[in-house]
Amino acid sequence: MGLAEEAGPGHSQLSAEHETKLKRMGERGDIIKTMRRDLAIAGISRGSADTIFDLEQAGQRLVGRVVGEGFRMN
């Protein structure tokens, strides 16, 4: 995850950017939860895949449909 760096044999320390990385991971998780909830409300099945968007495949074609717009505060 890139949150720690090896400081020596058998020793690690948190990376200088660990806080920023954790915040980004949390934000991404919140976005995914919102998308999954909205898809379920719209009755749209995601199929067997558990990934909504995989950054590793960002260069591939993405096909879908818009089920809502705007922001919803919980």
C-alpha cells in the first residue's frame, strides 16, 4: 500500500505521505459505497465483479449508464 518504508533489516517506519494516502483511500471507499448504494436503489446489478472502476484498467473503454447526478449528503 506504500504506507511504510523499510528502515533496515526487520524494521519499518511510516512513510512521510502515509496520512495523505490513507485519506485518499477513505475518500475512494466512500465514493464506492455511495455508488453501490445508488446502483442497488436503481435496481442495477453489478454482475459478479466486485470492482466498480479499476485504475489499473483506466486506458480501456468504459461502458455504462448514468443513474443519478449531484451530491447526496448522508
